[in-house]
Amino acid sequence: MKRLNRLSVAFAILLAIYSGSAAQAQLKIPAASPAQTTKQSFALGEITLEYSRPATKGRSIFGDLVPYDKVWRTGANATSKITFSSDVKLEGKEVKAGTYGLFTIPGKNSWQVMLSKDLNLGANVGNYKQENEVVRVTVKPTTLANKVETFTINIADIMPSSAVLEIMWDKTRVPVTITADIDQTIMKNIEASLASEKPAYFEAASYYYENNRDLKQALNWVTKATEQNPKAFWVMLLKARIELKMNEKANAIASAEKTAALAKEAQNADYVKMANDLIASAKK
């Protein structure tokens, strides 16, 4: 019996030690360089960024912690990645849809930004192979007025067919222009839609208006869109905007007044304000 009790005590001690070790193994603390995934709709597809975000922590960054004129993994931990769901251009150079490692060579007056097929280098940039690059561009850094404490890669200045990839840390911003040739595809889609049983008149008119194409055609389409949905105040506002762009001010005011009435009925104060702003602009 005494031997059994001793065994039980020993087992209890071992269990306590194991439990303590397991508890330590499960200890979680904040990551020094937290992972970030960002998805941004762009053109007719998406751009996805995957990277880790170190902080300055009072350190001198470019030209010191991150040396000039050497390949940098552009972040921390695993290789920073960028994914394009459709073909784009980086500073005018073609890039096919796919996932690429994002690497840079920082410089005092210019940066080289590279997309590589190598997704697994991480910190081993000494093994970087230029033959794995799909594109390399040279861009000018700018100085920020306010410090960015945490390393950031961002998609900014998003327009229908252009955007800017921003690399920012400390007081440095590196902008890279991304463009997409989508006009031909959209024009084919518009043609197909107009030939269908339910033509997308509003979307077609919006594209023509935003891209300064044939405004008479845009007005024709948006007028048909208002007939499809007479209470759609957002459609009527587009009609007013097209008319104003065509310098048909009286018609623009009339359409904006209809927009305001419809939006008021729908209790949408934002569109009431936009309609009134357009009226004021047309009366100048």
C-alpha cells in the first residue's frame, strides 16, 4: 500500500511538471512584426498583399538598419508577397496575373522595386537571384511629414484603371504606379450587355461619363436607365451630371431637382445634398 501511495505521489508530481511545461508552451505574446494581409479591389480584379510589419522602435531605418544599395526583403519574417488576379503594368512594364515576392533595393535618391518568382527567400536575401525576377522598376522616394512607426505596404489613389503601391516606413514613402488595360474588355462587356435581354444601361452610362467617352451616348443610356427604374435617385443624379458635363445646364438643374425630390422621398440626405450642390454649380 505504501509503495502504491509513493507511486501515486510521483505520478502527481510528474503530471504537475508536464502541465506546467504545457502551459509554458502555450504562452502567447504579441509578435514583434505582426503579419498583415490586405485585399484591394482594383480594375476588374484584386490585389492582395501579404507581409510582416516591423516597427522603428527608435531606430534609424534607411541607410542604417536597412542598408542602401542592397537587396531588402521589404518587411520582416517570410517573403513579402503581392498577388494580382489579372494582368497589370508596374510603372508601364507588363506583369502577368500571379503571386510574386516583393523585394527592393533602397537608395538615397532612388529605389529599385522587384517582383520575383521566388516566394521562399525570407531573410536569406544573400541567395537572391536576379534571373527569377519578372520585373524591376526604378522609382523616386519621397519624404513624409509625419513618421510611420510601423512598416506599411498600401494600395492608394485607386482609380478605375490605376493605383499606387505605397511602401512606407519611418519618414520614407516609395510610390509605384500600377495600371490595368481594361478599356477594351469593358467595351466588349458593354456591347454584350446591350445585346442582352436586360441591358446594363446605368453601368454603361457611368463608364462613359467617368472616362470622358461619347457623352451623347451616355445620356441616351442613362435616360433609358431612368425609364427602367423611375424612382432610382442615383440614376437620375448621373443623368444630371452628364447633362452638366455637356453644358446643358437647364436640363441638368431639372434632373437634379428630380433627384432631390426622389432622394427626399427615400430619406437619403446624402443624395439630396449632392443634387443641391449640382444645382448650385449649374447656376454659377
